[in-house]
Amino acid sequence: MKLILTQEVGGLGAPGDIVEVKDGYGRNFLIPRGFAIRWTKGGERTIDSIKAARSTREVRDVEHAQEVKAKLEGTTFNLPVRAGEGGRLFGAVTVNDIATAITAAGAEVDKRKIIVGNPIKSLGAHQVTVKVHDDVDATVNLNVVSA
């Protein structure tokens, strides 16, 4: 089965790629979850729009990625969350919360590029990784404070 990926799928490809997969994998997993659409001749326009959207989101080159990395690593981002006694959070800090805090501070980051090693469930200083470019990773300092 030939499919056009609409989202990044690990081990398969990036958005806009045309892939050949087994019928059951495509029909039962990729298409229902919105990870892919069926390939058609008219789908070429869809591929172009997906690739154009992806190129606007991505960092242009390695030099620009280094600038973004320096900006991210040079700043400590405060993240206010609800916390109980002893500094324990109600729930955990999500990548969406982190992306919102970074964007509010003036740096634009896609939430899909944020990698959190262990779930953040306590107040204090934490570090997360942001994949700025394929070759450039930035370590971001977060200060989780009680709201």
C-alpha cells in the first residue's frame, strides 16, 4: 500500500514522504490515527503543501540553528505550575507547557522537537533537550515554580 505521511513516524519517514507499507499497517494504524493518507496522483499537491509547511517550521541551516541554540541555552525559562505540599506537582509538566513558556519568553520552538527524559513532577531546576536542527541539540534550563 502506497501512503503519503502527514506526520513524522519513527523508522518510516517524515511528513510529505511517500512510503510503501503493508496493507494492514496502513489501513489499521497509520490512516485511522491521521499519520498518513492514501497516495493518489492528485496527492502530489498535498505533498507540496505538507513540505512547504514543514520547511517554514524548520530552522533553515546550521548557522541559524547555532544562533537559536545559543539563545535557548543562555536563558532560564520560568514555568509556573500548581503544586501542593512539599513541592509536588498536580500532574506533570508537559511538552506543551514547556513550549508555551519558551514561546512567551520570545523564542519559537515546536513542541514536537522537545525531549523530556523523565517526567517533571517536582518544583525546582530541570533540564530538557530541544532538537533545533538534525545536527544541533540545545539543553534548555527550566525553573519550575509554584503558581
